Amino acid sequence: MSTPPFQPPDPYPTQQSPAPAQSVGTPHTPDPKAVSILLPLAAGCVVALLLGVYGRLHEPTGYAVNLIGFSSGAYAKAWLATLAALLGVVQLFSARIMYGKAAAPAWVSTLHRWSGRIAVLLTVPVMVHCLFALGFEASTPRVLVHSLLGCLFYGAFVSKMLSLTRPGLPGWMVPVLGGVLFTALIGVWLTSAVWLFDVQGLHS
């Protein structure tokens, strides 16, 4: 029986890198701040979507409850939207003072809160008139933009109100939502009241 030839050991053995350790996967936990931001935004989107869907599926009645002192429902809607837009401007300037570098007087925050509350209350008859009498329309670009901005207004309002009561939100969130709310309000006013005043005058 023959023995295998002798082979000297390799003086420079090849270094083998150890096998990479298997990383143990950890469950992904959502960022609490991201959740706090997304929840108010999601709620506002749902409200805006529901208003749009209802306005589109609802059969327009062609009329709505008129208010005493106005010649028609359309003019009641136009003047209420105008008053709400004026209070929106008050909101804008009072917010500018509140978020300025200098400390704002106490009455400014009171003015800001109540001007916002009254502005939204003034828009409620406008919203009822639009939903029941007209619905969500897209017959012309102006009407389509008006319908979209109306839904956006109430969606932004819900998001802003929910953001005011949630701790830990970034400082920019409430001012940005307020800016969206103001922009939607002015857009609604321009595409409804201003258009009506331009076409038919200040009263019928």
C-alpha cells in the first residue's frame, strides 16, 4: 500500500473572512411625531372628500332656506361669504401679530379666536346653500374651482382645529393650515360673491 507524497504546509495560508452575522430584524415602530402630523391631515382629507362626494351624488334642490334681509339665497350666500372673507383678513393680520417677534397684547389672541369662530359660523349657511341647492358642480372652470375650494376650506378647518389640541406638533403646522384655510376662503369668495356682484350687481 503506497502512502501519499508529503506536502509541506503553506506558510501563507489564505485568510477567510468570517461569515457575516445574521442581523436580527426589529419590528418597525412608527414615528410618534409623524403620526401626530398625519392624523389631523387625514381627518381633514376625509371631511373634504365626504363633502365633495355628497355634493356630487345629492340631487340639487335648486333652492335653499333664505335669510331675512336678503333678496335671494344667492345674495345671502354672497354677503355672508363677504363678511367671512373680511373676518379672514382680520385673522390674517392678528395671526401676523401673534407670531411676530414682539409679544402680542392679550386682546389680539381674543380677536383672533372670535373672528375665526364668527367667520366659520357665517360660512355654514353658505355651505348648506351650496350642498342642497347647487351640489358639487363642474359645468365651468369657475364653478369647479369654487366647489373644490369649498371642500378644501372645511377640510383645512377640521385639520387646524385638531392640530390645536395635539401636543408635540411642529411649530409650522398650525400657521400653514391657517394659511390654507385663509386661501381657500378667499378663493371661495372670489369665485362666488365677487363674480355675482360683478355680473348682477350688489343686489337683485
